[in-house]
Amino acid sequence: MTEVLRGAVWRVPTVGRERTVVVVQHNAVIRHHAGGIACVLVQEVEEAIDTLLTVPIERPVRGVVMASDIHQFRPLRFDQGKCLGYLSAEDMERVAQALRAALDL
């Protein structure tokens, strides 16, 4: 299996199209539980509003992370996908805050 780490931005194939996602699952859980890998979707747009549940990002892609749009993808999707890079520590912390708000944690 391709190594998948928290904070990585991937383009993964899904039914009918590719999706850009940020891995939000803890690295130990990814390694030791081979089920789905928790991700949030990234909409690749030029301009995005920073809200409680959205996090605009510039790198490794330009777009907006949608904290309320959580999905699990099988490891096979990552084997067939492409890692585009990693969010900065600051952006990942903002995504974590948005996830806590979305999930009332």
C-alpha cells in the first residue's frame, strides 16, 4: 500500500471522476486499521471564503477545504491516486479546528 499520512493532499479516483482530498485521519489509525481512510474534500477554486467550516488553501493546490464534507476512501484509491503534497502545519491546524466545529468536538 502507498504510504498515506495525515495532512497529505491527494487526487484519488472515484466513480466517474477524480476528487481532491486532505487526509485527516491519525497516522497510527491509518497504519493499523486497513479499512477506509478519513478525508475531507477540497474544491479547487480560485477564490474561497474563510468560514467556520471552510479553510481556503494555496498549496499544494488552490482551493477550499470543506470540513463538513467528510468521506472514507479505501486504501486502493490511494494506490491508484497521486499525492500532490502536504498542507502547512498552520493550514492543517485550521482544518482541525473546522473539523472540531463541524463535529461538535
